[in-house]
Amino acid sequence: MLGSEYTWITLALFIFFALVFWKGFRPVLKSLDSRAERIRKELDEAQTLREDAQKMLAEYKRKQRDAIQEAEAIVEHAKLEAERLRKSAEADLEASLKRREDLALAKIEQAEQNALSEVRNQAVDVAIAAAAKLIAEQVDDKKAEELAASAIQDVAQRLN
């Protein structure tokens, strides 16, 4: 058995594996441990990044919700403001129309007063002309002088 080549090759192979295992096992284990530690750190870092990303996503979703609520509030405020402005414009328009109507009525009333005044003036002129004609036909010169003197006295008394 010790004389066979296969025995010596097998024994040399076992010795080789024993030396490799004895000298190389620790560095291989150390290398594997360091690689496992590096992978664990990367996984921890990835987990931390994932948690940060989830926090940021939740924050942005909250900000988006707040922005949507704020936009809805702005739209609602704008609608209320538009309604208030519409009512104000309607009230201003009604007041303006009322003023114009009152002004038109006042102008109509003034025109009526002017027309009545003109009619009265013409009636007075016609009456004066008729009275003058009647007086001229019925009053003689002496009576006319007395009436003129009486009228002058009335005017003088009224002016004082």
C-alpha cells in the first residue's frame, strides 16, 4: 500500500488540502465575513434610504393634499367673492337705474312746469290783451288817468 503511486498521490492531495485549509481557511473566512459585513451595511443603508424615501413620499402626499385643499379653498373664496361682486354690481346698477329714472321724472316734471308756466304766461298775455282791448273800448281818458294813478300808488306801496 505504501508502495503504490496512487497512495502517495492521495496522501499528497490530502496534505495539500490540509495545508490549504489550515493556511487559507482563515483569510477566506475573513474575506467572506468582510464581504457579508459590507453587504449587510449596504442592505442597512438601502433600508434607511427606503424609509427616507417613504417618509418623503408621505410628506409630499401630505403637501399635495394640503395644496389641493388650499386650491379648493381659493376657488371657493373666489366663487364667494365673485357672487359678492355680482350682487354689488346688481345693487349699483339698480341704484343707477333708480337715479336715472328719478332724474328723468324730474326732467319730465320740470318740462310740465315749464309748459304750464308758458300756458299761464300766454293766458295772462291773452287776458291782458283782452282786458286792454276792453278797457280801451270802455274806459275814457279821465277814468284811465285815475286807474294809472291808483296803480302807481299800489306799486309804490308794495315796493316800500
